[in-house]
Amino acid sequence: MELNGRHVLVAGFGRTGKAVCRFLENRGADILISESRPAAELGNDYDKWKSRGVRFETGGHTRSAFLSADLIVPSPGIPMIEEIRAAIDHGIPVISEVELAFRFIRGRIIGITGSNGKSTVTSLLHKILADAGKPARLAGNIGIPLIRFAEGGTEDDIHVTELSSFQLEHTRTFHPHIAILLNLTPDHLDWHGSLEGYYAAKRKILARQTNREFAVLNRDDPRVWTLREDGPYQVYGFSRRERPEPGCFLQDGDILFSDLGEERLMPAGEIPLPGGHNQENVMAAALAARLLGIPSPGIRSSIRLFPTLEHRLEEVRTVNGVTFFNDSKATNVESTLTAVNSFDRRLVLILGGRDKGVDFTRLREAVRQHSRCVLLMGEAGDAIGAALEDTVPLIRVASMREAVISGLRNAKRGEIVLLSPACTSFDMFESFEHRGREFKREVRNLAPREGGNHG
């Protein structure tokens, strides 16, 4: 792919957009950055890149800029805006950063996607490979943009890459050596426009794989498992209910492989992460590691030492016998359901943020069974409240501090206050990480007296 002298429009000037610009600059491209934010909000990077000859349009996107480009690379957060649709209609290629990186990168790519569990599987697989001395790179939605590894590197490199539906949407030739598809549940409907559009983007991780490549699929998710015959890839399944062959499965409390006969990996009780969903995550990562030649003892050792990810069912602190958990990364209903069902203690649940067009009534039964009350915050608070009417007491809170104090006052000793919002964070916070850090800061600032009487 020749980039020298080509007019390339980069839509969005965040972390990924800047990484794309650095790569394009080194390849001699003529770069135009189209950014919805005004120049004053772009900081010192705006002047720095302008001084290097990069052009900007700020404060919005213009149709003329998109239609005059030879190539468009939208950042993952940019939806299918009118200007991108117009460019596609005019035959201008629109590709994601992941697609651009794929065309230049050396080594193997392990792609991990799904509605939930991506970060856990990506981090765990990277740890297993790194512990085994493999040249593993943590990339994509969780780490460094994949494009950063597209220069230099060797054929031995293994790029363990978390892939969102946004990143997969604009792929054309991309096909990872191992594709891991964890699950498919409704999410990002506001971005993709429909459930089918979202599923179609996720399925692109498998679309161009060859018969020399591998698909690691969830046997227990019907939408995922139906894809096992859609391509020439070699399928490995993982399951808590069935015995896929070849694959990895749960039987009588043990995790076993079923590819070369039957081999016990480890007791499921030794997995340090809570919840049945994390058994699935461990099996998916273990299968990929096995396909990459890591022996079972090494896989087992890395799993046992794997820490809980920040913002994913992260235990923060216990005050007056009430334990606070940060699950800020739960930005959809399915993630929140998984979190709620991971505990056998009663919860005070904190929900709310920005709605992504999902059905909050799916939370009703889990809330009724597991929650003492629900604290509602953010733009979606009223919509969630309407969906959960007549389940448990609902309390509106205006800030994270108020949510944390109210959580402590309403929970009883031995119970849990769980931040698992089922929404994005962008109404009140910069990111789910920012939201989680604010939650933890408020929890750590709690004084026991703020909790009242817990019996």
C-alpha cells in the first residue's frame, strides 16, 4: 500500500488518531486531521503537528474535506457520520487503524473481540505469553494502538490485540492468526444503528481467515457457535456446559483440554477471578496460548497469578463491614448482569450514565433477586428507573460522592456496594477509567460515620 504523497484524512485526534498520524508522517503522506473539537481543546499537540506541516479542520467535519481525500482513517470513536457515508458512496477507501496496521505489520496477530470479557482475555493471554518468554505485544483497545507496531518488529512478534466493533467495522483485508470471539449480546446500538449492524461488525474478525488460521469460539453462545461453519478456519470451542472437540471445557470442577485426547489444566476453583464468566475467559485465553505452543504448566502458573483488572469487579475497600467493588468497565446491560450474578451477597447497585440504546428491562429479574436497592445517576437514570419500577427501592443521586455515601448508608454489614453502570461514562466523566477512579477516590475518602448504623 503506497502512502507517499497521498492525501490521507484522519478523523479524530485522540490517542489512536495521533498514532496513525505518526505512522503516516513517516510514510510521506499528506495529512489532514478532521476533528469535531475546537482547536483550543486540542492542547499543545495542535501547534506541534501544525508546525510539522499537518493540516487541520477543527470544530466539525466538512463534506468537502472527506471527498477530496485519497484515503480516510477514522478513529474508533467516530461513528458512521454523513461525511464518511458520502466518501464511501464516492468510492473513497475508508479503513480503520487496525486495517492500516495489518497491511504493514510483521508477526502474528491474535484478535480478541466480543461484547464482554475482551480486556480480561487479552490481558491474561498477554501475561501467559510474556511469562513464557514470547515476544508478546499488548495492543488495540486495551493497550497501544496496533499501528504503533507496524514499523520495525520481527516475524516472531505476537500482537495480542483487543478489538472493538468500531475497530472491526472498517476492515477490508484484516485476518488474525487466531480470532477469539467470546460472546455476542446487544451493545453500541446507537453507533451501529441496529443489532444486526453490531453483530456484522463483530463477525468481521472471522470473515477473511484462511484454513491455516484458528477461530476460538464460545460453544455456549448460540450466535457465536453458528459461525463455526462460516469459513475455512480451524475451530476450537470453549464451554462450561458441553465438551467441544477440539477445545477446552469444564467438567466436575476441573478445566480440561480436549484437543490431544483429554488433559486436565487446573481446578476451576484455583482461578483467582470471580464468576462463571471468568471461567470462560480463562478457557479462551488458555486455548489460544496452547495453539501458540505454551505447555499446560506455564498456562496454569500464569492463570493462578493473574490479578483482577482495574475497573473490572475490582475490590476497593471495606467500610463498616460493607465492601465496595468497582466495575466501571461494565458499559452495557450484559456486563452488569454478569457482575450482579457473580456475587452471592446482597447488593446496593449503582447504575447510570449515557444510554447506548439498549433495553434496561433485562436487568429487572437480576435486580429483584440480588439487590437491596438501586442508586441511579447520570443521563440514563430516569430511563433505568422506569425500566426497574416496582422491583426494589430506587434512589436518584447527583454525583459519585453522593452515590458512594448513599451506598454505605443503605447496605447492611456483609453486603456489597457495586458500581456496574450498564452505560457509558461520557455524560459525567471522560472515560470509564475516569469514572472508576472517581468511585475509588470517594470510597477511600469515606469516614465510617458516614455509613450510619449497619447493625
